[in-house]
Amino acid sequence: MRLTHLRRVDYHRMRWKNGLGWTSEIAISPAGAAFADDAYEWRLSIAELEADSDFSALPGIDRTIALVEGAGMLLTSSAGETVLERRGMLHAFAGEIAVQCRLIGGACRDFNVMTRRGRIAQRVLFRPLVGPMVFFAEPGVTWALYVVGGEARVQNAAGPLAVAQGETLLLESDEAPLRQTVVDGGGEVLLARLERIPAAG
């Protein structure tokens, strides 16, 4: 299992695809893919919402967002209305659906998981970090751990690793002998499980 510690200085700040806001790209796969070229399989980012706006249209992409900062937002689409008003609240939707966002009480930030439909399956969880979490190496699976509050700690062969609030830890399966990783600490984390879907046939 390969561990990658991503700090805020490693993120790449850029405009939304529709130009109506800003986002900080945490990670994208394959490495070096350009979000604007629509050539990625999965992407993690933190969006900044400073005014009411429409979300970018992303056909063929499955999305999950989670509120990480701010009083909340009201999302309106053809599927109805969804209110995210507490940190860690999640909303999953198809990227081609038109979504309008209205801020409830000022600027917000949300954590975004975007996956190419039919290639990557995603699962997103918000969890308190109050004891050890064990991650096992699984072929074709990448875990992302984003620290919403507090600090996460990892003890690995290279020594202890501390992941601070606002930072991300990627856990990727590879040929390394390390078959599991234990994360503990205190606070709250968002977990994204990204699994490659085998090609048909």
C-alpha cells in the first residue's frame, strides 16, 4: 500500500468549469490529467462558494459533495431540493443534472468527489475519528482520507505521519509489502473509496 500525504500547498486552485467559482484540486487520476480536458477518471477537490450560483455541468460524472465549512446551502434540481446545513452532510447526484445552489448564511466550502461513470465506483463517508481505522490493500481500490477537523495519525514503516485539518491522505494499492494501514487520532474525516470497475468481457 502506497501512502501519499497531500498538504494545502499541494492543492491546485483553479476556476470552476463554468467559471462561476473557485476550487482547489486535491488530486486527479490519472496523474497529470487536465480537468478542463475532461480526461480524468476521478477527481477530489474543495469548492469555494461565495455567492448563489449554478454548478458546472459534468456529463458522465457521478458526484458527491459534503459541506465542510459554512452555514449551509440549498440545492435545487429536477430531483427536488436538498439542504446541507451541518458539516459532513452529503449529497450525491449525476453531473449532467442542472443544480442551482443558494447559500443559507454566507460563504461555504464543500468537499467534492467526481468519478467517471462506468469506470470508477465511489463511496463517500463522514466519520468521527475517535479510534483506529484499518485500511486493507485491495486491488483496484484507492482510499482518500480528508481531515475535516482535528488530526489523523499514521504509524508506518517510515515513521509516524500526522495529517492536519484540511490535508488529505491517499492510500493506494500497489506491490509494496505493506498490506494494511492503521489511522487514528481525533477529529472528523471524510473518506472516499474509489474502486476501478472491471472492463466488460
